[in-house]
Amino acid sequence: MTPPVTELRYRSAEKLLEVAFADGARFSLPAEYLRVESPSAEVQGHGPGQKTLVAGRRHVGIMRIEPVGHYAVRIAFDDLHDSGIYSWDYLRRLGEEQAERWAEYERALALKGLSREPPRRT
């Protein structure tokens, strides 16, 4: 069982969510990483192999963090995505697997010819 979160702090200038757990584990999770790994059905799909690759979010920030019971938070991003509920367990996994997940994300973007940069407006 994942220990509860004891501290959750968003550093808006750096666009980093700092998460501390009762067992002493701490992670700094970039807003972009949280956005592209959102647990929402919009991103994850409704079953295995349905995950959507979210590109163009390099500059995304967090507008709000709302508690969901005593086990999770809902994060509202400034690109208006706000349907993901991040349980303590999911935040812990994102922290522990950050290097691997991020490397896979960058590989997937490259394979599809996509970028972390937002599309240019004309």
C-alpha cells in the first residue's frame, strides 16, 4: 500500500509539483510530465493499448490542484485539461518511473514526427 502524501507543493515559476510521502520519498514532477501522463480516459483510453500520445505541451502549467477525498487530487492544467484524478499510488508510480516513462514519451514523439513544442499559430 502506498504511504499517504504528506506534502504537495506547486512551484509555478519552475512548473514543478513537489510530492512528499509519509515514508520519506520525494519527487519533483514537471507539469508537462503530469499532463502527458494524465490518468484520464481522454489520455489513457478505456483499455490496454489505447493511450493517446499528447504532444505540444512543453509550456503547460497547473492552474488548480483540488483534493479528492483523502487519496487523490484533481489537477487542472492551463490547457484546460482537468479530468484526471491523480491518486497517491499513481503519483508515486509517476515519481518512481519518471526516467523510463519520459524516455518512452520522447521516443514515441520522435517516431510520430511530433514535438513537445506547441503548434505555431498563424
